[in-house]
Amino acid sequence: MALLKVNNVAKSFDGSPVLNGVSLSVEQGDVIAIIGPSGGGKTTFLRCLNFLETADQGTMKFDGKSYDMAHMSSKEINEVRRHTGFVFQNYNLFRNKTALQNVTEGLIVARKMNKEQAEEIGMRMLEKVGMADRANHYPSQMSGGQQQRTAIARALAQSPKIIYFDEPTSALDPELIGEVLSVMRDLANEGMTMIVVTHELEFAKQVSSKTIFLEGGVIVEEGPSKEFFAHPERPRTREFLRLEETRF
Amino acid sequence: MSQNILQLLLDSFWKILLPGITVTIPLTVISFSLAMVIAIITAMIQYAKIPVLRQLARFYIWVIRGTPLLVQLYVVFFGLPSIGIRVAAFPSAVTVFAINEGAYCAETMRAAIESVPAGQMEAGYCVGMNYLQIMRRIVLPQAFRTAFPPLFNSLIGMVKDTSLAANITVAEMFFATQRIAGRTYQFMALYLELALIYLIFSTVLTRLQALGEKRLNSYGGNKN
Ligand SMILES: Nc1ncnc2c1ncn2[C@@H]1O[C@H](COP(=O)(O)OP(=O)(O)OP(=O)(O)O)[C@@H](O)[C@H]1O
Ligand SMILES: [Mg+2]
């Protein structure tokens, strides 16, 4: 049975449609890459999945429970968020907290975990992303790559069943992209279920199990990543892939 | 003659400073603390866009900022008794200063809260925190950091504004100086002396502000 299944998600802003019925099924351990041109609705789709944005329409089945995405109670929202992690393009680390505090904050405040236990988990997560030696640094004292790895540790600490990544490397200097991608690659190898919006086609090709091409609020093409990149079917997909490759 | 003035200044120094310590400072501290409570609540009501309360908050700020502090003092101390509400001078002053300063600081706080990026709130939601938890632990501490210098400005302004309370018989520094001057007719010397004491108070506060800002910036401030 699928871990996450969303059906027919629609969303418009001020009357202009941004998502026009997007459906997706995610199995345990899947790594789904979402690619597509700017303004195609990728961010909006991820935000709807975690209810940072309320979809106008759509159903969700997550972890065995069904939800009406347009009418979620705050209890239901918490239920879903409790088992999901979210990694933002611009990190969004709490600026008044150290790396370790960023990771433990949700555990202590939202899950009422005691401080010692939370810090033990926090240090373990920071270690996992190679940030243990920077545990007491504030975000303003970290590079972009270090901030993003800390943000990943923060998401991991929630012991999520799935993590959403919204262009996790787009705000990074080129030389810092590798360290973040390598953390994500490790997670994928450990079997973490992830949905990754990305412009890193190489990463999508190598790491993801399935790739989705989203444009104009609809899925233009999707398929197992190997086939998707080797034999894209739609002319529009081919054009997009060609353009992306010649960007560099 | 100048010998006499010098003696007068020395004698009066403590007579002015004493009410400064026993009245001006408590009046400032109590009023400003209450003003901060009012400011935070008023700012949060506006930020959270709570209907009705939000309109009330705007109305409160509109009225208070649009009328003179001195007139507000008169309304409470001399006006209210005529409708049967009699409040002693000191609590009247505290009430007016708190309500007045609260309106100005509310605007400072609102701007500071709005300057915290929306992503901070969203990140909080994503780790399971609720609105009030995120406000208290993430957004307000950052907002305070931004608001600290302007709030401290308001505090320094308030120390000086407390002199207006003399008009409603609060025996603070200005009131004390007026009485000595009325007896001795040394207006120039005494009011300059009073000005100097206010300047000392402000200077101490300015120092405190610098220390406070240094502490707050120890982790590099609010930059990303
Ligand atoms: N809060 C909002 N209010 C109004 N319009 C919005 C809002 N958020 C997104 N949009 C619009 O929705 C469309 C899709 O935006 P979205 O951010 O989901 O695209 P994207 O695929 O993530 O693009 P990019 O690759 O540039 O990040 C855009 O036209 C955008 O302007
Ligand atoms: Mg986006």
C-alpha cells in the first residue's frame, strides 16, 4: 500500500490556477524528483502537501488515513505534519537559535520531550549531516551549505515518514551544492522516502526512483527516472531537458 | 552672590535628585513595563488580524497618537473626577503614561514583528509547533532584537516626559525644582541644574542601551 497518495490537487491564487489536478502516489522508500520550468507550480504543490498552503481541492491518503485537503482541521494538519519533514529553498533556520537548538526546538516544545533526550537526538542528527562540530553556531555564523544541512537534521529529528525538499540547493554557491546533495544521497540509500523539487537533473537521474515533469500546474510526463531521462516521450519534456542541459 | 548660588545648587541637588529616584524612576519603570505589555498585545492582535479587536487596536493607536500627552493627563486627573472617578496623582500618571507609550511602542513592535520573515513561522509549523509557541519562542525574540533600539529611544523619551506629571501634582523632579525656584527665584540656575540631572539619567540609559545591543548582537543579529 502506498505511503502517500494524493488525488486531483487543485489550487489557484486570486483566480489564476496554479495547480490543475495533480495526482501522485508514493511508496515507502521512493525518492521522487519533481522538475519543471519556473512558475510551473512545484513549490505550491509541495506546500499543499504540508498544508503551508491550503489546496482548493484534492484528497490525500497518508499513513493509512484519508484527508480532504481543502477542509483540514488543525488536528488533522498536525497529524500529517508530525510525520513529515520540510526542507526549504532558503533554509529558514530559526535565526535566534543555535544549530543544536534548531534541531531540538520542535522536539522540546511541540513533542514535550525532555531536554537531555532531545539533545541526544539532536547531536545524533547533526552528526549525520556533518554538523556536530558546529552545534553551538548560530545560522548567521554558518555557510549556506551548513545551514541547509542543519535544516535537514532538523527535519530528520522529527523522525518523519517522508521529507519534502523544495529546491534545497538552489540558493547555494556552486561549490556548496555537493555537500548537501551527498547528505541527501545518503538518506536515499538508507531508504528515506523523499519528494525533491530540483533543478539538479544529474541528481534526479542518479538518485531518484521516479521523476515527474510538472508544468502549467499539470503533470506533463512521469516515469521511472532511468526511462524518463533515457527516453522522454513528450516533445515538451525533451525540449525542457535539452534546455536545462545547455544551461551549463 | 555667586557663592550663594553655588551653595543653593549644592543644597538643591539632592532635593531634586531624591524625588528623581523615588518618583521619576519608579514612574518611568512601572509605566514603561505596562506600556510594553500593552504594546505586545496590541501588536500581536494586529499581526494576527483578529477581527474587531484589530479595529479596536487601530482606534486606540489613532486616538492616543492624535492627542497631546498633557491633555491626556488632564482628562484623567482633572476630568474624570467630574464623572465621579477619582484617581490619585501617581496612579493617574502611570495610567496615562502606560496607555500613551503603549500606543507608540505597539507600532514599533508591529513593524518589528512584520520584519521577521514568514519562513520562520512556516519552519515552526513544520516541526509541529503551534502559533503561540512560534510567536513566543521564535518570532517575538527576533522582533525584540529589531525593536530594541527604537524601544529604548521611547524609554529615554519617557523619562523626560514624566516631567509633565508635575502638572497633575505628582511630586517628581520638575515639581520639586519648581517649588525651590518659587522660594529662591533662582530660575536660571535651578532649571539648568534640573536639565543636567535629566541629562545624567539619559546618559546612563544610553550607556545601558549600548550594552544591551552588544549582548543582543553576540550571535550576529538577525541576518541570515
Ligand atoms: N502566495 C502566492 N500568491 C499569489 N501567487 C502565487 C503565490 N505563490 C505562488 N504563486 C504563483 O503561482 C505560480 C506557481 O508558483 P510556484 O512557486 O509554485 O512555482 P515553481 O514551480 O515552484 O517555480 P520556481 O521553479 O521558480 O520555484 C507562479 O505563477 C507564482 O507567481
Ligand atoms: Mg519553487
